[in-house]
Amino acid sequence: MSDHPEAPVTPVAAHEPPYYLAVFSAVRTQDQSGFGETNARMEDLVRNIPGFLGMDHAQTPGGLGITVGYFRDPDALAQWRTHAEHRAAQQHGRAEWYENYTLHVAKVERSHGFVRADGPATE
């Protein structure tokens, strides 16, 4: 969910399955008044949900934003889905900040990662 340019460019690490994903894809409206503050608050809140594993975010030049939240179990995901402040932000988003969005929830059955041992190539 972060729009912070100084955020590290690294994906959330692979976790031992099973775990759950919430994939939120959206196109925002022109008027984003208050979005940044609310987004930062939502990031703070979700990090305090027991079972929250991390989040990845990407934005295309054309305006499609994709946020993937990772959760240990359905209970952690349900806590986030039903959190009162998150519900209020969702309502505000539908009313003001989003042209359209989709949400996909999935159970991860396989997960692995890769990290180059010698670091990035330099010239």
C-alpha cells in the first residue's frame, strides 16, 4: 500500500504454506485528497494484526495499483477485513478515491524465493 519512494525494492519473503493473500488492484480517481494520510494509517494498523506477514505494492505508469497483503491464516485476514477503521477507509475509497477495483483472496499452497548471493551487478 505504500507510496513511499524510499521504500526498499524487495518482495515479501516466501513463507511456509499454507498462508493467504489478498490482492487489491485499483485505478484511482483524480481527487486523492486525504488518501496518503489514510493509506499510511492503514499500513500502521495492518502491521498490528497478529498473523500479518507483509505487503507488496506496485503501480503501473498507466495508473493501475496492485497491493498484495500476506496473512498467516483466515482469522488474520478476517481481522483485517472487519477492522472498523479499515471498513471506514473502504467506504471512503468507494465514494472518493477509486474509479474501480478488484479484490482476490487466495490460499497459497506453494511458495519459494530467490536472492542473488553476490548482490546486484555493478559496472
